[in-house]
Amino acid sequence: MIDPLSVSAVVAFLGAVGAGMANEYGRRLNEAVGGMVARVAGREVTAPGGQADREAVARVLVAEARRDPGQARLLGSLMSGLPDHRTAEGPAPQSLRAPARFFTDRKDALTLLRGEAARKADGRPRVAVVFGPPGIGSSEVAAYFGAQEAHRYPDGTLYADLRGASAGTAPTASVLLRDFLLKLHVAAEHIPPATEDRAACFRTLLGSRRLLVVLDHAQSAAQVRPLISGAPGVFTIVVAARPLTGLDAVPVPVGPLADRDARLLLGELVSKQTLAAARATLPAVLERCAGSPFALRAMAPYLAAPVPLPVADGATTDGNPVRSVAEELYRQLSPESARVYRMASLRPWPALAAAPVAVAAGVSEQEAARTLAELAERQLLEELPDARYRFRPAVRAHALEAAAREDGLARCAAAVARAVEYYVRLAVRADFAALRERPHVDPLFDELGPGEYEDEGAAIATLTAELGNLVESVLAAEEFGDFATACRGTEALWAVQLKAGRHEAVLPALRAGARAAEQRFPGTEMAGRMHTQLAFALMETPSCYGEAERELEAAAEAEERAGHLRGQATVIESLGLLRLRQWRFAAALESFDAAGRLLDGIAATDRDARHLPRARALLERHRGRALRGLGRFAPARQRLAVALEFFRAPDTAEPYNEARVLTDQAETERDAGDYTAALRLVDEAAAILGGQKATAHLDSLDLIRRECLAGQA
């Protein structure tokens, strides 16, 4: 219950505000609370970092609320603006894939799963680990259970594939929790940044639900533990290659199919008549497949072939049926298809499409598309829902062996370099189209120009769809020592980082870009850009503020060594934005003023001179925010008016930034007590943002509207 006169309630509110700053709405709410605290206390108070600090701030706010009913209404209005994730509504998620049409045996595994699902609730989480070697069908057991027992889970199913494209890109618990919260209809702008807060929100949402959670291809207990709920109606199935040490769960081993069950599966796949006609070759097929459902499915079509499939030399010597069958199928490919198979495997790309595969393999896009479909038909690739493909890890291991054996290191490295270049060029053009006004460091942006996209949203959609491959391309460039390309690819992730809010997803690439810049471009503008871009991602999580500040220090040093004044100004401005989040409004204003002095030092003939008017307008906006936090409303109005004039002028109009300045003005009038003026500005900003589907900003305006109405009461 919202009670502005309860110290414990206000303490909880302050904790939630600090945990929810990974979005525009959260940052707005945080600044509003910081300004209120400063006005009530009569001095600047740094944002509380721990329980004791929150209690001290809460006591100050509650004391003032008890003295002043108007202050109580405003505080209560702010507290009511905190997102209530428990009210998330929408259709039940159904993200678990359908099982294979034909499914044989696994009675013991299913019995264990049903037993854990039906176990009497006793406070312990319902968890099972289904494990077995690659190709044995452990994921299929989970899918089959979900389909057969759907009646137990009327609130739906949640599924996540935990394998990453590479060790550096395996999804973290934080990323997986974000995905689950989105599927449970929590708005992206209301998802907390910290893993522990996301886990708490997830547990709250599942408290009264009956829901199945499947975590496929888990790599460790640490990866899945934050995703496990103790809710009595939730059952979590973890699928792994082996038992996970340290996870308290029912073990469900999945082993090879017995010959009888293997024959039954083949009979379902090719018909009993075909199976009978192939009895001469059947024993050899069963031996090669070794009870692996994947291998049996891949070999089934050859039972009906007029000429039996030959046994590849050495195919049965390593005891790995997946590799054995992959080798046999590989021997049947044409030389062109075999080359595509090998070249597509050289990096763990999350999704394979015809165009980049064609570039890597040196074939036409049409030929690549045909071959990818053929490889999927032969079970050598998995088809994804978006008509792209990916390798099973065990099959990719075979393809890599073939590439090393038949192509050699130099040709493989050249193929990877071509694929990386494809993805980087794609990212550069899309990023340019999504943020045309941003100054660029790498000359490739000016060389290629913006891509031909319908609008900025279409460019962002392309970057988002390819994000896994774009991150992997940066990691590949760094690994191959192509540090310039790694930096170029990282710079091209700014739009998807800024506008799509995919800070966590791009973090591995941002770290790689910063490392690459120190290797190739120390003390340069590029190094400054890489460290600044990484700092912005780190600033989304309060626990990373210290690391963000260190990255900004590294950026400032690089820009100063490069003699790049605009870059130095950007770094100092970024430090000021960090100070705003910490409620250090005076320090933020000092940073913005220092950034302004650096901009004043740029000569009219400097290449950055054309960017100065916009940079100064943004600084004026930020100065206005800092002055508002300090309670200096008259100068805040003046600064914001200057910024608004720039973003409204016909030659420099930016509706998005115009609306943001109007929002700042509304907050200033609200804090100054002129609620009528604030409401007018809110309506003006909402009219602009309504057509841009800027949900987070519209939510912020709704919060200001509620606060003003409470103040007028």
C-alpha cells in the first residue's frame, strides 16, 4: 500500500527507484525524487547507495510530509508512479516449441518429470535436470512433456535457449530474465537493470501462476539459478549435456534408444514397408546411429534410397554417432555444397542467412540459399522461425574439422574476414540511417553513407534482428587482430544501444571495442569514442557507476592526447549525466559548464564546427535539468528556452528532442509549483511524442500529469 507517511514504505520506494534507472521513465522518476529530496532537505543529497542511506533520506521526506499535506500528496504521487509489475496482463506465453511428430520410448524420463511436477508443494522449487550427450534427444523430452502436460500449466510456458554463439556471447541470467519479463508483458521501460531486481520481479510475477519454464542447453548452475522460482505452481526443466553441479534438482538421465525403440522410430519415419525392404542394411544403420534420435532421423531417408548409403572410412571409430552421421552425410554433398557447409561453420554465428554465407563461401546468394535449405533438409542445420538457420554444436564441430582438413588456416581466415566485413558494412549503413545527425569517427560511415531504409525505425529493426551476428563479428575481428574493424563495428552499434536500449546485449562488443582501441588507436579520438560508448552502457546499472566513471576517465585522457576538443566535451558532458543520476546536481552543472568551455575553444574552421550549435543546445538542456535539481528555477527556464528554440527552428528541427525539452520544462514548472503551466507543457510534449510511439517518454509525461493533479488538489 502506498503510504507517504510510512518510513518503511518510502525506504522501499527509494530502493525501487534506484533499481529502475535503465530507461527513460526510471531516470525521470529518479531525477524527480532527487530534486524533491534536495528541496526538502535544503541542500544537495547524494543518491542513497545502501539501506542506511535510504532510511535517512526516507525520514527526512516523511517528516516533511507529516508537516505539509501538499508535500504528502506530491510524495504519494511519485510513489504511485513506480511501475507495479504485478499488474502486467496479456495472453499466456507459449514459447515452448512443438515436439517432433514421432517420439519413441523415454518412459522413464517422462515418469521422473511427471513425479516432480505432481510433487506436493513444500516450499522447495520444482526443478528437474534432463541431461544427455548431443543428439540424444534431451531437449525433445522437455518439449514432449510440455505438450503432453499442458493442462497442468494454464498460465503458459516460458522457453529459453541458453547456448551462446560463443563463450563471450552466451546469454547471462540478466538477459534471460529480461526476455522472460517481456514475455510476461512487463513493458521494457519498467524492467529493472540489476539481475537481482529482475529476479525478484520475476519471482513476484510467478507467485500465483501455474507455468512451465524450460531452460535449454544450460551450461552451468550459476546461469540458471536466478531463473528458478519457488512458486508452487511453477515447474522448471533444465536441459543440459551433463548433471549440473550445485543445482538442487531431480536428475533425469536420457540415454541411447534401445534397438527395438530405434526400429520403431525408423518405422514411423519411413514406413514399416520401407523398413522391411531395408532389412539388409538396417543393422549397419543401427550400429552407426548408436541409439541417437538425431542420427536416426538424419539416416532415415537413405533407407529408402535405391543404392545403400556407404559407410564412410573411420566414421564409426570414435563412438560419437552425431559426428559419424555428419561425416556420412557430408560425403554425399556436392563440392559446392560441402564448401558452403564448411565456410558457414567457421564462427559460431547465431543465425545463418544466404547473403553473408555467400560472401564467406564465395558463391552466389542464390546458391547459398539453395545449399542452406539442402543442409537443413539433411539435418545438418536447424531452421529457425525467421527462415534463417543455425548449426547444432556437435555438427558444427564436425564442419570445423572438415574445414581445417580441406581448406587450411589461411583460406578459413579469409572467409571469416569476408563475413565480418559484410556484417560491419551492414551495421555502418543501418546505424548511419538510424542516427544521421551523429558525428562519426571511422571514415567508412562517410564512404558508405546511410542505408536505404524507410525510416529510422526500419534501420533499428535491422540492427536488432542482426544484433547477435553483429556482436559476434566484433569479437571475431578482435580475435583475428583486426582491431580497426573491431572498433568500426563497435561504433556502428551506437543506435541499437541508444534507441533500442540493448545495452546488455552489446556489452561484449563494447568491451572488445575498448580493448581493440587501446591496441590499435591509443590516445586517439577512436579510443575516446570506444571508452565513452562503453561507459554509456555501464551507466545503465547503478552498481556499474564506478566502472563507468573509470571508462570516462580513459576516454577523457584519449581525447585530450588527441587534441580533440569536441570529444573532450562529450566525455565531460557524459560525466555530468552520470552526476544527474547520482543526485549530484551541482557537480553535474560544473561538468556541463566545463563541456561548454571546451566547445567555445573550437575554431570556426575546425571540422567539428558544424556540430557546435546542436552540441550547445543539448548542453543547455542538460544545464536546465541540473539547475532544476538545485531548485534554481528561473535560470533553468532560461536554459531550456534556448534549447527549445534550437530544436524548434525550421533549419534545425528535431521533434524528438523538442518533446524532451518540453518535458524538462514541464518538470521545472511542476517543481516550481505552477501546475497549470506544467500541464500545458505535458500536453504539448505528448502531442509530439504520440505519433512516434515513444512509450517510455509518454509514461514519463503521465507521471508528471498525475503529480500536477495531486499538487492542485
